[in-house]
Amino acid sequence: MQITVCNLGPLRRAEIVMKPLTVFVGKNNTGKTWLAYTIAGSLGHYSWSRYLSAYLSGQTRQKYPPLDQLVRRVAEQSSGFLDLLDFAEEHAEHFLNDLLLGVREWLPLFLGSDHARFEELALSIDIAAFKPELLRRLLLASVSDYIGGDKEEAPLKALKESGEARLYFYPGQNVSERLPRREIAGFVDGIVFREILQAFWRNISYFPTERSSIIYERFISLPPSVRNKRGHRRTTDTRDLLERLLTALSEQSPRLVPVPIADFVEIVWRFHRQSSLSSSQAQNQAAASRSPYVELGALLQEEILEGTLDFTPAEAGTAREILFCPRPMAASPEPTPRTELELSVSSSMVKELSSLALYLRYLARPGELLVIDEPEMNLHPEAQVKMIELLAMLVNAGLQIMITTHSTYMIDHLINLLAAARHPQERHDELASLFFLQRKEAFLAQNQVAVYHIRDDGEAVNILDEEGIIHWRTFSEVTRLVERIHFELAD
């Protein structure tokens, strides 16, 4: 799919063909982070909720007769169905572009800004090349939702089996309860819109640059997430929960909090909660069902963090914190006692990457999008090249990743991963020994990668050529200038 973004702050125009690994490079203040957040947010839950509210209020340009007819049928007969593939074939691109029209209205709040203005912002999407994959994902999707907090007593339910095109709505046991038509429309329309968006990304997880200052805070257990009245798996009052969490992180009065940061805080809270939900045996079973992400999280700890992460025990009413246990020095002649450190006194690299390691251990699922702002922050060059190998392995394991970066090491090594993938399969084991993590699973096919340079003139340019070379003069020019200064001083 291609997303076109115009007039986003300093960014005048960007035509971005999204790939499983999408990389934005460029100088500071060129709009890389805004671009990543805007693309992800535009096709995520925040945008969905805004659009659904607008559609129910009659404030959108597009109308969808099949949906309106379905709502009427369900209201009158308590049941009905929609061929989701037929609907997407005819209406998906219209729906997506209509949804993108509203981004300029909510983007300041999404970014947590009182001052940024986006009146000239324009977004559009072309899904022609992606549509066959979109329809395939919709066909494979399964839906099991209901209105209310009790599945058995729900007055209206939704069901779609994987491999079945039809999405069914039918009454539950509590059929005596007559639902308002708007309630029915919110449930029916919301599920259809949601499923189309989740065909792009099942979920979006943000790892903002602020992650290192949030991850080591202590968290007290809060009420568990439940389904809301439209059957979506969200905390009953997620925004209130996040405000409470964020207020706890600061002694200052609450202010506008960027949604990516609020969502990251929720992720950290979920680490704490997930780690204490069940017995070790149940956790091990859950971990096995989500392999290879658990294995890759362990690889991140072992090979990059060089230690392990764990939590202090869960006790009622007490705050839990994450502990880091460094790996003993190999040169030590005597056995050394286990050392446990709070993250607050661990290295900056551990602070930066512990959230990703715990995400992989507890939360990662195939088809999710990770938006990572500057994954190289505070990393030694060796850790940076290991990091791009790990990210490539995550892509090959079914995650989608969008990053911003200033790292020459990561981009130059990405070229190596693309080159290795072009070699015959029978050579991959041999070639893996040349790499830092020594895993052939890090080799990336070029059609999985997109790299864009956000230039000073406000244009975004594709800098990955057909031969797999990434042309980014934004760094090489600085290197040449440094060398010239050195030789001038030597004369």
C-alpha cells in the first residue's frame, strides 16, 4: 500500500510504500517521528474510534449502504450478515481515504500539542497493490464479539469463522432487551471498520524516545482489562487509567500526553500485570504458544543486554519493579554471586531495550506493528548492528516494524542483510557465521524493506535501489567533511 502525506510540519510531501520493515532517516527536525506516528495512528484504534463516532453522527463524507441496510435488518429482525470481502472490495479504499480526512482534526491531541497546527495536512492511501492481501487477511480473520460485559447475557453477538467471508450478527439469550438503533449501529459498523483496519496491523505498539525514562518506574496493580459495551478488548476507561499512570510518573500537574507515550505506559503496566497473572507453569505454556517471540526476547537479553530481566514478587498493594541481572564476567576465575539491579541504576542500553525484551516475552503477536523511535539510542556500535539483525529476525517472524534512525551502523549493516538474502539458500548457514548474532533468520529479502530519506527540502525520497544499496548522502557528506577537516589540519 502507498500512503501519501502532504504538509505535515516541515514535511512537504512523502509517498511511502509500506513494507514489513520501513525505515525513515534524515536530519533532526525534518519530521521523521511525526511521519511514523501519523501513519501508524491514522490506521490504528485512535483513528478508528474518531471515525466511528463521526460516522454515527452523520459527519463523514462517505456512506455505506450495505452497512446501513444491515443495521436496519438487525434492528428489525435481531439478526443479519454481511459478506466482508464483498464490502471491502467495493468500499475499503473509500473508507480508508474518508478516515484519513479526519486526521488533521485530531492529530494535535494525538501528538499532545497545544500549539502544532495541521490545517493544510492531507493524507491519502492507494491499496490497489495491497488489495489481494487485504482480502486474504479478511478471509482468514475470525471474529467473536458481543455487546455488554457478560457474553452469555449479551443481547447481540457477532461471529465470523476463519476462512468464511460472512460476518454474522445474531441475538444472545437476553433477547427481551431492545437495543437503541445507535447502539446497534455502533456495534455493527465498529466491527466492520475495525476488521478492515486490523487487516493492516492487528495491533500497534509504540516505543517512543521517552521509553528509557518510563520503563523503570514502579507500578501498582490496577483493575484488569474487560470488554466494553461494544465488545472491544479495551480497559473499561483506558484513558482514565493512562492518566492515572502518567500522573503517578510525574510530580507536576497532568498536561496533554501524546497518545504514543500513553500507549507505551499502558504496555509497561501490562508487563507488570501479565507477569503476575498465573503460575509459572501457565506462563511457560503461554510462552511456548507464542514462540518465536519469547525466544527472540531471550536472544535480545543474552546477546545484546548481556543479562536477564525479572520482576520483584507481586504483593497486594505494593509496587513492583523490573530488575536486571547482568551476566557474570567470563574472565572471572571464581563463581560470582547473582547480582540484581534496579533498572534505574542499570546501563542506559538496558533502560532503552528492556521494554522491547519484555514486549517480546509477554505481548507480541503475529501481524502487529512496532513503531520504534531511534532504536539505536545509547547503544554501542556493536549493539547497534546486533539490533538491526534482531529487528530483521522479528520481521521474518511475522512482526511489522517502522523505525526512525540516525545510525550509520544500522543502515550499512541492513545492506549486508539484504545482500546475504540474495545468496542461494544452501550458503545461508555458512554466511550466518559472518554476522554478529550468527543467525540466518536475520537475512531479509529486499521486497520486505523500504528506506526513505526525509530531506531538508521537505521531500521524502526512496533511497533503496534495485541492487540493494541504500544511498544516504545525509551521513556520507558529514563523514567526508570530517575527513577533509582532518587532512586540512594535517597540512
